[in-house]
Amino acid sequence: MGNIWDERYAGEEYHFGTTPNAFLLTQRDRLHPGMRCLAIADGEGRNGVWLAEQGLQVHAVDGSPVALEKARRLAAQRGVTLEFELADLCDWDWGEARYDVVIGIFIQFVGPAGRARMFEEMRRALKPGGLLLLHGYTPRQLDYKTGGPSQQENLYTAALLREAFSGLEILQLTEHDSIIHEGAGHDGLSALIDLVARKPL
């Protein structure tokens, strides 16, 4: 996973910008200071740094050392501290009941088999009562071509997510077309899906 992402994140510009994801901003009221948070494949840090600014204890994991270096720089500029970890998420010990909130923003870099394993690990890593926030693209995104993977099987549908997280309480599950501006990486009309779910106590 490293090389292609190292190339994408090379240079001074932040590929997806430095402002947090729009869906994440809509979930601000669910997030509270002191929460232990896992930011999955957090890249150059735009989301993890914002979460730390809200007072969360953020564990940001990514497979690109280039991205993590830029994330550290962004955190230093914003005066916040995160726990950064370089890891291959397909071969990483997520732990059990470690986090109050697990956040995956545009993490559609694995195929169906890897995704099923990752979703299972996300559920396992959540504490009872913990929140899962997942945001990504639906198959219509292949028509828009404004970001995201080119492999249809990596994209989410509401039915897929409802089945994958059937053991959780679904608080929000919405497919929508929205215009987003997130650096050069995500720009323009996009076919999006938002999931908010809670692990039972």
C-alpha cells in the first residue's frame, strides 16, 4: 500500500486539503473530549488533527510514512498531539474494545475480502457503546470521476453496510450526491454514503 500512496502524498501540497471531511463535521455533537478515537488510514492528518482539536485522544494509523510526516507537521502547526502509527491495516492488530469511536473516511482501498476482515476488526476494536463513523463512495461515483477508487467492488451501498454491521445499532445510513472540495483528491459532485452506528452495551 505504501508506494502508490507515498507518491500521491509527495510534495508540499496536502492532496485532500487540511480541512476536515464535511461528514465528520456534521457528527461534531456525537464527539466529546477525552474519547479514545481510532482514525483509520488518516493520511496527511486533516481529520485526525481536527479530532484532536475537539479534545479527543486520537490514534491515527496509516500505511504511508510520507503522509504521516505531513500529518505530524500539520499537528505541530495546529498545536495538538496525536498518537501516530505506521501500519499495514490489512495486517495490523486492531485490538479489542480499545476505542470509544472508530472513524473511517474514504478508506476504500481494499477489495471485498479485505474489506470484510477490516469491518470485522473495526467492530471488535470498538468498546461496548462505542461509535462507528464510516464515510465513502457509492458505485455512482464511477460516473462522476471526482475522486475515489476505480474498482466498483471497493465501493459501498446501503445494503452492503447494513449487512456488514448488522450487529450494531444503525443510527444513520444515508446515500446522497453532494459537491465536495477536499484538495485535488476529492473535488466536485460526488456519490457519497454516510454510516453512523453504535456497538451494543
